[in-house]
Amino acid sequence: MPDNAAMEEVLPERAPASGVTDELLAACVHCGFCIPVCPTWDILREENDSPRGRLYLMRAEAEGRVDPAGAFSTHLARCLGCRACESVCPAGVPFGDLLERARARIPPRPEARRRERWVLSALTNPGVASVTYAVARLLRAAGLASAFGRLLPGKVGQLLRLLAATRPTFAPTRVSEPVDLLSGDRDRDAAKADESYVLLTGCVMEGLFAHVHDATRRTLARAGYREVDAPEQTCCGALHAHAGLLVEAREQARRNIEVFERSDCEWIVTDSAGCGAGLKDYPAWFADEPDWQERAAVLAGRVRDVTEILASVSLSFGADAGREDSAGLEGRVGYDAPCHLHHGQGIQREPLNVLRAIPGLEVEALPSSERCCGGAGMYNLAQPDLAARVRAPKLGEVQRGGFDWIATGNPGCIMYLGAGLLRSGDRTPVVHPVELVDRAWS
């Protein structure tokens, strides 16, 4: 159990925190299976920085026994939110949901909250974000992000390295007409061609990873899927939820639910693990609003990661598809699983299966593939030293592995791993798996 010293101040009893219910918190049986998989416990060796310790603090705060501005705030802020604990929890404790609700209980420090809201607005508010990303793309295209990112220390250097890591690895490929690359009988192929999807464009993805969206659209078109526009969609809300800004997160979720309900399509496709997990978490966000929760559950059932879709079809490349103009790929790929894909969504085999279907590639999961890279949204900016310690073993694996590419399906992971490699002088590119599929299929 957490040390008594962590319980800094005993407060009068008050009503339990909304959403952080006794039933959810009591589900933890204190078995400790979560402790060895927790990155922060592995580094700090502090019970309060393990999932079990944080759940204990959540319960104490909900019951009014600790000050939410004291140790409660400190130890919850150190959590990466990687949800590795959920994958091993025999009791099924929804730690990610509880973490977001608990963070919403932390009294904000005015200056820190203003800064946080400013950053979120710069990244997710359509009007402000359009300027943010336009400037960022100019810095990236001019090579300034890469050049100065290698030289400058502190947060400015880190931001530039993160930006430099978003630069497309591959030159744009030509857009071809959809071609029939599916195996099986013709009736099945015809039915597949009628399937449609909406692509969640998001904020960071649309602003800095449009090349990944393009690769997603091309590969799905070649697989026989038809895109449906949903121009009124907005940010998924995941960054706000992670910060404990659940009111804002729900506002964005309501808008997306309404927009996607009007879309006449089968699937909502994501090529960002964090966004996909956010959409699938919508029902938990509306735990206190039954009507919205029901609508959110229907939407969540339509969400698919692009690798899930591609893993459900037979991929044919180059000569196997009856074509001799394939660009082809040869080399070694190190796969690193995004936490919100592997743990948050339980999508584990599909990305590897898709990559291993590409001729000429030798695909290997990094030894620490199931562990967080330290990026965790804005965590690497808020907790830079701890994030770097989490990332360090993974960078060592990349540098020893002799890989031609590192593949991971989340923008934050691409940016944080890429920034670390840039800082160390390693030029191994970090790409989204769908980029490799697109390149091999072009």
C-alpha cells in the first residue's frame, strides 16, 4: 500500500467523486500483476507511482481522506496513461477511464491551466490550429526544425525535434484507380467494394500527418473500400480527456457522434491509435448520461483501425497482383506497438500481420514493443525527464537492431521516437505501418 506519508492531509468527509465509484475502485483486488508492467514504477520504485498505488489514492481522494492538490496530484501527473495495467488486470479495472476522471478532480493551478488550454487550443481549435500547423509545416519543409532541433536544448529544441520527426519519409506516390486485389469468389469481392468508411481526420494527424491520411486512403481504395466525406467532424477529444478536461472532451465527442450518425457508411476508420482509443472510450465518457452513452456505444462499434481493415483482406503486391510496376521494399522493420492500440484497443496481431505480408521486408517487434515509448500525448513536454528515462531502453533497441525503418501507428509515438533518434544522431526513419503498405502497393 502507499506510504502514509503520501496521505498529506486528512480532510472532512465529502461526497464521492462523480464517476469514480466505489464499485469501479473496489474491483481492484490488490494482486500486484499491474506493478511489473508499469513504466513509472519500474523507474521510480514507488508504490504510489504504480497502478495499484494510484487506485488507492483515487479511492482515498474520492472518500475525502486526501487533498487532491497534494500527493494525489503529483502521482497522477506522473502516470503515462499507457494502460498496460489493463492488459494484465484479472479484475478488468478500467484504469484509463478512472485516471481521466480522477485528473478532473485535481484543482487547477491558474497559470498551468491557462498554459495547458492554450496548447490544446493551438493543436485542436480549428481556427488557431490552422495557423499553428501552417507555420509548423513551413519550418519542417525548410529543414529548420531538423537543423535547430539537433542543436537547441530544452523545450524549444524538443518541440523542433518532435516537428522534424513528422516529415514524410517517402516521396508522394501517384494516386491510382482502385484495383481488385482481393482473393476469394467474385460475389465476395463485389460485396467488399460496396463497403464504405469515414476517415477520422483529427487535428495533429490532419495538420502534420496528411501523408499518412493519403496512404490510408490509397490503400483502402485499392482494397475496394469507398470513402465518405464527413467535413463537420472535429478533434476526437482524447487530448482533453487525458488532461482531465472532460467537459471539453464530451463537447467534441457529442459533435462527432452527431456527424458520424449522419454518415452513410459502414466503418469509421482511424490511423491514429490514440484517436481510435478515444472514440472507443466515448461510452465511458458518458457514464452519467445514458442517452449519449447508448449513442456513443453504437459509434464505438463502428470504429476500426486501418490495420484492422487491411488485415481482413488479402494483400497482393507487385507481381502477385499481376503488375510489374510496384515500387517494392526491401529491408528490416522494427515494430513498436502504440499503447493505445495494443493495450487501449487490444489490437495486437493485425499490424504485424499486415507488415509481414509485404514481400522483401523482415519484420521484428522490438523487445519492448508492448511498453510505452514515453511520448504519451503531451506527457513528454510536461514530464520531460521521466519521459526520456522511459524512452531510453527503446532507443537502445532501435540503435542495436540495424533497422531500416521503425513502424508504429500513432502520431505521438512517431514524433517522440523520431525526436529521440534525431537527438542521438540516428537517422532511422519512424513511419506509420500504412505508409509501408502504401509504398509496397504503389
